[in-house]
Amino acid sequence: MRSTPNIRAIVVGIFIFIGITIFIITVLTLGSQHKTFEQAVTVKSFFNNVNGLQKGNNIWYSGVKVGTIGAVKLRDNGTVEVDMDIEKASIKFIPRDVKARLSTDGLIGNKIIEIYGGDPSGEKIQQGDVVSHDTLVDTDEMMKTLSKNNDNLYAITSNFKTISGKMAAGQGTLGRLFANDTLYYQLNNTMSILRNASQNLYILSANLALYSAKLNNKDGLANKIVTDTTIFANLQQTIVRLQHIADSSQTVINNLKATSNMVNDGLKDKNTPAGMFLHDDATAASMKVTLQNLQSASKKLDEDLEAIQHNFLLRHFFKKKARAEKKAAADSLHTN
């Protein structure tokens, strides 16, 4: 009967031992995961908003866990002080001028602090250092931005759908261009005209290049005119002479104009001979009578000469003269 209580005590003792052993192993395992029992140095950083960061969250450097969050405390000025416990084993790899920023394990994972940057060849981080920080891109703000972008994209696609529908229906300039063959041919003709204009412009530029090349030819007249000072001086003298000739011509023209004016004035004045002849009726009538008398006298003189030719005293003279003229005309024909 005494053996039964002893066995029961032994069994209870074994279970208690096993439970204590499991508890110790669990504590050691969790402590190992959070590195509770490892030696660390504490540094600080100050944030305006830690977005749910808690004590015990991890600290990462270059993708490797190097410590945990020791404390998160709100300060009087509204900032949040974050104490970071960095493993001593990792101190030799972390520069003193690193920066800290809030991040997450994933898109919606636990909050962590990521330290980065710094000069690897500089001093290493030490106990009590204050690490500067960068602002974390808030996930909520990111989702709001994505939502706004989605709304904008929906509006853009809706507008494009409306525009494409109008284009398919032949509305608007582009719609008429796609649906109206006449507009297409007009646009094609316009492009042909522009193409011809560009070709003509190319030919013009080629001709200008050829002309400029000729100007650069030292044996050419154009180059000599531009570069030869002697030719330029001769041209300048020629221009001066032409200017003198033009001035002299202008003087002659002015004299002729004055003479013409004087003649016109004389013709208009009845007291001058020419004016009297043109404007005095009596003088004109007298001149007419004189011309008639001269015509009559000339006719009478012709009749007298005809009578003289038939006079027997001078008939032989005129016949001899006629034969001489006839012979001279015949000799002239033979000579030709």
C-alpha cells in the first residue's frame, strides 16, 4: 500500500520536471529568436509618426536582422523616440552615419526599422548615438494614391471610349478624315504640295550652295569683286563717273525743259513771229495768199520752160541733152 503513493509522487515529479524543461527551452528559444540574451548597444532615432511600430519589432541592415526595438516613447514636442538595440556582433559592420527609416516586412506586414547607407570605411556606430531618419511612405497614402490613379485611369479610358466612338461615327476632324474619302484625298494632295515645296526648297538650297562655291572660287569675277580692292576701287570710280554723267544729263534735261517752256511761251505769245503766225488770222490769210501766188508762179514758170524747149533756137540743145542722159542711163545699166 505504501508503494502506490510513492509511484504517484514520482510520476508527478517527472511531469513537473518535463514541464519546467519545456518552459526553459521555450524561453531560451524565444529569447534566441529575439536575441534577448545577447549583448547589444542602444541607439536612438526620432520620428514624427511611427505608424504602429512596437517594442520588439525587428531592425534590418542590408537585408539582415541586426537588432530589435527596445522602446517606443512619445516626447513632449510631439515626436516619437525609438530606442534601437543593435547586436554587438553587428556593430563592426554598421557605420556611424547610417540613416533609419520605417518600413514593413511586406505590403501590409509588421512595421520594422531599416537602417542603411553610411561610409563603410568610417567610424562604427556606438552606444547612445542618434541616427537620423527618413520618412516612410505610408501604405494608406499609397493606397489612396493608387485609388486616385485608378479613378483618373477610368476617366481617361471613358473619355477615350467617347472619342473613339465619335471617330467611328465620323464626327470631328479625325472622324471625318477616317470616314470621308474627299478629305483624305485633299489631305493627300496637300502632302504632295508640301513634298514638292520641300523638293524645290532642296533644289534652291543646292543652287545657293553652288553659287556660294562659285563665290569662293578665287578665279571667279564675283570673288574678285568681293575680295579684290583694286576692282572695288575701279567700280567705285566708275560709279562716281556715272553719277557725274547723270548730274550732267539732268542739267541738259533741265535746259531742254526750260527751252521747251520758252518755245511754248513764244508760240502762245501773239507778239512773236511764231505766235503771230499761229494765232493771227490776218497773217495766216496773207501767208495763204502768198503760197497760192507762189504755186501760180511755179506753174507759169513750168509753162514757160516747156515753151522754151519747143523754140527752134534751143531745140537742138535740148535734144542733145536728152541723148546724153539716155546714153548715161544705158552705160549705167551695162555697168551694173
